[in-house]
Amino acid sequence: MNNRVWVLAKRELASFFFSPIAYVVAAVFLAVSGIFFAGEVFRPGHEAQMRDLFDRQAFILVFIVPMLTMRLLAEEFRSGTIESLMTVNVRDYEVIFGKFLGTWLFFAALLVPTLIYAFMVLGYSGWAVDPGPVVGGYLGLLLLGGFYIAVGTLTSSMTRNQVISAVLAFLILSVFTFLLWGVASRLTGNWQTILRTINVYERFMDFSRGLLDLRHIIFFLSVTAGILFVAVKILESRRWR
Amino acid sequence: MAINHQTNQFRRRLIFGGNVVFSVAIVWTIIVLVNLATERLSPDPTDLTRSGQFSISPRTVNLLKDLPNDITITALFRISDEVDEATRSQAELQKRQIDDLLRRYSTISGKVHYKVLDPIRDNAEKTRLIQTLKETYAGEATKHKEVIDEFKKLDPKILTLMDRERNAFKELAENNEKVNNDRNIVAIYYRFTKNYTDAKTAIDDINELVSGEDVPRYSEAVAIIQKLYENVKNDLLAASEYLTGEGQKIEGLSEQTLASFREKPKQYAELSDLIGKQLMLCVDLPKLELEDIYNQLKQKNARTVIVQVDNTPKSKVLSYSDIWQITPSQTGDISKVDYHFNGEAALSSAILALTAKEKSAAIFIHAGGPDPVKPGYSAMRVSQAPYNALKEKLEEANFVVESWDLLRGSTPPEIPDVTRKVYVVVPSVPQKAQPGAPTVGGYKEAEIAIVEKLITDGNRVMFLVNFQPAIMGSPYPFADLFEKKFGVKLEAEKVVLQGIELNDKVTVPNNQVAVSRYNDHEITRPIQSLVSSFIWASPLTIMETLPEGIGVAPLITITPEMGNYWAENNIYMLLQRRHAQKDDDDTPAPFQIAVAVEDSKTKNKCVIFGNELFATDGMANKVDYFMTPQGIGAQYAFPGNLELLTNVAFWLNDNSNLISVGPRKADVVRIKDISDRGLMTWKVFLWGVWPMGALVAGAVVYLFRRR
């Protein structure tokens, strides 16, 4: 990997760990996930699986991820530190990918405490839980998280106001997660097929069920890369606007 | 200068902006193309579940990838608020199973669209669905309406005759003590009175059915008419027979009365014939799909799936029991049941039946006797076809089912639009119409030659062999053919028995063979978990030297490991004294009771079952009842019988890829009991302690950095 991207990613990751807001976001994420887990999954006699939790987490992250990404570039623009960043020998794409990678690593770290849920389900089902859907679910969350973070990075690159960035990211993610899913389930015919194709929640659900579909992996990776490309172009535009 | 500066800035923005738009468009076009290519070329998803829960059979994948039309699948599923936690949990699991399956189908084929509706919550959608279905099925009931119109003309005639005759018998009984005490005359009077009452109320009932609800109930109206016709016809025939036979022996009747008795059949004949003609029309009428769908839809807790082919009047309804097969719990706990998910088999069969480009035919060959697949009206009463359940199962699998009586014609029936045919040779036992009369029916030389020619011509044939010992008449007619053509030795004079030891001395013979393990073959592989059962089966043996090019594969082998089985030779002792003992002239296990034959040179195929009863309604349709937490449950006693026969039909038809998959056993691990206190502790931990840990970690980092 490009050394400068890695340096920027480490810097971004460290800034998350040193920022109180990241811990608050983590606490909120764990509290809401815990409520869903205890209320819907961890019930005596209920099927021992993590799928219901993963499906809820895909929704929760629509609110959580914009809070993580809102400051990525907007803060740099507001405080003017972007100019000093641009004067050192880093390219725009390295800035975007570095920040994206750092945030994504923090996001992965955010998922680590949720492993306790998997162990609880395992322990209370006589260690008989099917591990496939659990592994698939976490892989899906990492890919979905990547997509969410890319959208957050894009909106953060478009404004110097963190709140606008967060709200914009939330709106875009809501469309691709809730709205398309809701509308697609009401439609039939080709419109349903098209909306289901671009709905990220539908694709994520296959991972949480334990289905590893190359089409979904390619979709998440390519769309994430495409969004980051647009973010790079927006950052570049500062030079000629 | 200012103008030039602004123009330059504008031009710069235009050029750079244009470049950005162009490059973004290029990149996103590539992304879209890559995704489209992946959609088409990607391999099937990897199922990470241990039980292969989401693995779809090649049969379904092939079917979905070749769909000629778009398909809309609507699943109606309601989970009542008034159920206990365990029932709710089970219902949620089932809803997810059907939702997952439909999603898999729509992922495999872009032509499959689906909706999962709650019939109460989504009432508006449900109403729209009913309206669409009514438009789709607008012309479906034309013939039903004709039958109803004819009934309205015939009903006054029935009323008149029944009223006249019951009054005549009543008057006769009042004037003659002997007649009054004759049970048969009383029965005739009672039956005619009942028919009169039924005929009187039928018109109102039918009007209510065809105009009372959202969807007219023509099928139900025709069922009422059919029942009334059957009753009237049977009663007229019974009365005629009695009055001209035993009724002539009633003492004390005047010659005039006896003569009037003899005249009755002529008086009844006209109405009886008219009814007979209408009955034949009723029998051919299919049950209306729209009514079936509507009946399912109006249920409060509907759990049903409707498969519709877009823009065509084709749809099918799958009921709850089609999708989930309920069986008593294997744990032995009678308060529990197991739910086996049969969604893929049911859904794929429905889609296949609706969309298959090619139609196949299954032609049941017999030589005289009752029709194997159509009910008969020729005798005193309506006789049910013996292979009706198999016929319905084959029709579900998109076969057109017909019968061919070799005594009536030496060429097979013409079936339009059929591309492939499978012949099923069922036994026809020679019968005597009356004692002393010559035997009628049964396969003789001419009929055997027709069947042999079918095989020689490369037709695909399934033989259902009946146990036919010499003491009961002629030997099984195709036994020599099996040896000569296929190298399979049939011992139709022997019967497969299992000796069940009651104690050291007494062994009771059991003539029923239950099979749950089959030989490994395309036909039997998907049904390895399903139980099938055979009764009065005869053994088949694959000969050591087979005819050139012939290969014989066992489908079901009775082995010594399965129990104390043998093929009994001493049928006299068995039938007369209900006693059997394994001895030297019996055939010891192993032997087969079903084999599949293939000719590598001609590519011809044939399947022989050493049994026919397993395919008849008595065995194939047998239902067992058992207690469930929700009440009495029902299940097919031998679900493997019909599946096995359908798979054979597919295999013979070179449609092995359509061979059905068996239901999936519900492999659900559940969270164990947790005490209320334990649950509360975990909730406090999950809701408070664990998230608080993140805040504490943040505070520690903050304090550490300040120092």
C-alpha cells in the first residue's frame, strides 16, 4: 500500500481514538445494538442466530457513520488545515483514501465489542450456533460500513459545515438503505428489480443470512471506489474553482 | 481586463468542470458495466450455513434462468398478536424462510418479482390483488355457468319426479302393511324425499354462492349440483333394480302394483339419462383457481403463496401445508411438532407447471376394467379412480394425464401440444361380469404385443406389477418380457414378507415394506429422507447375464440388514392360515422391489416396480393424524410414494433436472432457558455496563492525554 495513504490512515485512526466524540458514538452504537440484541435476539426459545441483530445494525449505522465521517474533511476545510495538508507532498486521492481507510479501521474496531453478542448466543445455545451466517454478517457489515463511510467522506468533502455533511450523508444513506428497500417491497415488475439491485440493505441481508455472493462483494467494492473517486474529484476542484 | 479575467475564470471552470464530469461519467460507466457483467457471469453464491439452508437445487436454478415470462409471487403471511411466545417465534422463523426463498429466487432471475404481505395490515393491497385476479380469470367459469344454467332447467324435472314418486310410495305404504314394513321401500321413500328437499333448496344455495361474495363460487355451486345429480341417479338406479327384482317378491301386492313397479325404470330412464349427461360434464370441470385463491385470501391468518405469470391468466396457489410439512417431533415429545420446509419443491413445481414450454403426457395403460385415472359412472354408483392421487401429483408436475384401454384401441390417445410421453402399465385383472360368464379384460397376447411394440419403438414405460400367484388366476403377463428385454426376473407369484418375532417361537408375517433408504440413483437421491411403503410387493432379481446394451440399476433393494425379509412362495398357507415361514423354496434377501433399466444403444428407459398398490390412493394418499399443540395435525403416512413415482416420470422423460427436491428438515438451534434474573442481569450489562465501558475508555484516554 502507498506509504503516504497508510500514514494518513494511521493519523486518522489515532485522531479517532483521541477524540471524545468517537467514544460517545461507540457508546451509543453499543447501547442501541444492545437494546435490539436483548429485545429481539437474546430471548429464551428464540432461534440462536445473529442475523436479526446484523439487520438492525445496518439501520443503526445509517445514523452512526455520518457522525464519524462528518469531520473528516469538513473540519479540515473549516479550520484551514487542509491548506497545510495540500502543501506537503501528498496527492488528493491519498488524502481521501487515507482518511477513508482510517475511518474504516476505526469502524472495524467499533465492531469488535459486538463480538460479545456472538459469544453470548454461542454460550446459551450449547455452542451449536452455525458460524457461517455470523462470519458472513461481519463481512457484510465491513463492506456495508465501507460504503457508508465512502458516502460520508464524499459529503464531508462537499462542505465545511460538519452538521450539513452529517445530514447530507444521513439523507443519502437513508435513500439507499430505507427508502429503496421500502419502495421496492411495494412494487413489482422491472422497477422492483432495479430498485432491489441498487438497494444496499437488500444486498447486505444476504451476508447476514450466510450467503456469500460475489455480485454483492463486487457491488460494494466498486460502488465504494466510485464514490471515493467522486470525492477525490471534489477535493481536486478546490484547485481550479 | 475585469471582463477578460471573469471570462478566463469561467472558461477554466468550464474546462476543468467538464473534465471532472467526463471522468466521473467514465468511471461510473465502468462500474455499472462491471456490475452488469458480474450479475450475468457470477457463480452461484456460496452458502455458508452448515445445513445448506440457502442452497438452491440445480433444478430450480435451471428453471429460473430459463423463465419465458416475468413472474410475480405474492406471499401472504400474518402473525397473529394473540399467540404465545413460542408460536410467534416459530411463525417469525417461517416467515423468514419464505421471505429468504423468494429473495433467492429473485436474485437468481430478474424475472421473478415478489411481495410479502400481511393480509390484514395490507388490506388495500389484498383488495387490489383480488381485483387483478378477477380480471385475469374472467373467462374461467364459462363451462361452470353452462352447467348451472342446465341445472336450472333440470331441477324442476327432478322436483316433479321425486315428489310424485315419494307420494306414490307413501300412498302405497299407507294402504299396504307389507309395503309399509318393507325396509327397502321405506329407504326409497326416504331417499326420494331427501332428494326432493335438496333439489328444492339447491337453487337458493347456488344463487347465494354465485352472487353472495366478492368472488362468485361457481365450483362450489357445481359441487352441490354434482352431489345432487349423483344422489338422484344412484337412487333411481337402486330403486329400479329393487322394484324389478326383490320388490316383485313383496307379498300381498296386486298384479297392477307389481306391473307398475316393473314400469318404473322406464319412467326414470329419461331423467336418469339427462342427469348422466350432465354428470359427465361436471366431472370434467376443473376446480376454479380463482375460488381457490379467494378461499385462501379470506382466511384471517392466511399463510399462502400466490404465483402469477405476468400478463397471462395463469396462477397457482400454494397453501401452508404445501410449504411446511408438519410431522410429529422426532424427540418423542407429543406436545411438539417438526416443521419441514418444502418451499423450494412447492414453489418450483408451481412455476414449472405455469411456465413450462413443453408439455408431457403420462398415459396409463390398462386392458379393460375400471379406468385407472378417471372416476366411473357406469355402474350403480360413482367409482373413484384408483390412481387419482398419482394423477393429481403428475398434473402438478406439468404432465397431462390420460388413460388408454388396450381393449378399446390399439393406438395411444391423441393428446395435443404434448412433446413427450411416458406410459404407465397398470395391472388389469380379468373379471367376470357374472358367475359363469366368460372373463373380460386382462392383458392377453394382443395387448402384450402392443406393449412390447411400445418398448421396441423406444417409448418410455413404467410397469406397476401386482402380486399374482397362480392360485389366484393367470400369471403376471409381462414377466417373460422383463426377462427377455431387460434381464429382470420377476417372481409375481411370491410376496415380500417381514417376519416379526413376537417371542422365541412365534413369528408373525408382515406384508408391508417400509423404505427410508434407497439405492443411490438420480431418481431416488433427492428423497432419501422420505418414507415410502409397499404392500404385497413381489421380488425382482437382476439376472447375471443381461441382454446386449442393457444396464439395470436397483432403486430399492431389500437387504438382510433391513430386517428379517424374504419373498414367500407358499401363498396358500399365507392366505388361508395367515402363516408363513422362511424356507428353502422362498427367495431370501437381498432382492429388489424396484429397478431402472437403460439401453445404452437405443437410449431407451424403463422402470419396473414389483408393486402396484403403493401407487394407488389407499397407500399414496394415506393420511396419519396426530396431536399438536394447536390441535389435530395431519401428515401423509408415506410421503415418499408419490415423490418416487413423479421422479420416475421425470427420469423416463429425460427431465432429470426437474426431479424434485425433498423437504428440508428444520435444523434450528434455539437459545436455552435463562432465568428471569439472569436475563435482567444481561440486559443491565448490555444496555448499561458495556456501552459505559466505551465512555470510560474515552475518559481514560482523555485523562491520559491531558497528563
